Amino acid sequence: MIVMETSMGTMKIELFEDKAPITCENFLNYVRDGFYDGTIFHRVIPNFVLQGGGMTEGMREKQTGKPIKNEADNGLKNLRGSLSMARTQVVDSATSQFFINLRDNAFLDHGARDFGYAVFARVTEGLEVMDAIAAVATGNHGFHQDVPKEPVLITRVYIEE
């Protein structure tokens, strides 16, 4: 179980290591390294997604590891509460950034419109925290849109034994 402490509360996350082994190992490496501690949810779109895992306050991007293979063809769906890897238009470009689906987003699934976004985990506790984050006021920051006006910090992410 992964525990994600934020400035708005705590979420517990179950990994799907059997369905997304590469993605889960990548995420776990970032967790073990403390990479996510002190990052922010830098993109909040109500009724869609919360995106985080790569930027610090002030929208400063953190240095990441190498991109991983996209496992979106693993049969898992982008359902409410699921975590998926964020990526660019390049299929195998995911590094540290992830998003949490605030609703079922079938159009992000494998084959719906393109290769899709790899689901690798789900929120098992703290859906109310996810929903509270989704309700924060957002605006623009440079060329970034949907940025919380008051930072929503990911203060600590760790493996619960």
C-alpha cells in the first residue's frame, strides 16, 4: 500500500503490480527515492483529472529518470479513482508524472483514440481528499493552465508496511 500525504489530507493507493509491473516499479523507485515529497498537483481539472508528480511550487520541473514503456494495453481502465501515467504525444514517454481520474475517462483507455494512458493503481482510501483537491480555485501560471491558485502539496509519499 502506498500512502500519499497532501496538504489537503491523505490518500491510500493500491498498486496493480501484476498488470503494470514496469509502471509500478518505476513509481516505486520514485517513492523510495523521496522524489514526490514536496511536489505539487500542478494541474487540476474538475470532473476530469488531478495531475502531479513532477513539479515543485512555482511550477519548477524536477529532473526525472528515463521514460518507460507504456503499459496501457494491460486491460485496466481509466475509472474514477484510478492512477495513470501522464505522458507526451510520444507513446513511451512517461517518467514521474501521474494523474488521478476524477471520473470514468474511457477515452483515455488503450485503443479508444490512440495507445492510451497506463493505469497502474487506484485510490482505496481518501476519495474525499481527491474530490476536495478537485474543488480548489485554479488559473494560469505562465503557459500552464488549470494550476491551483494556492499550491496543493504532496508532502510525503511512502510505502506502508
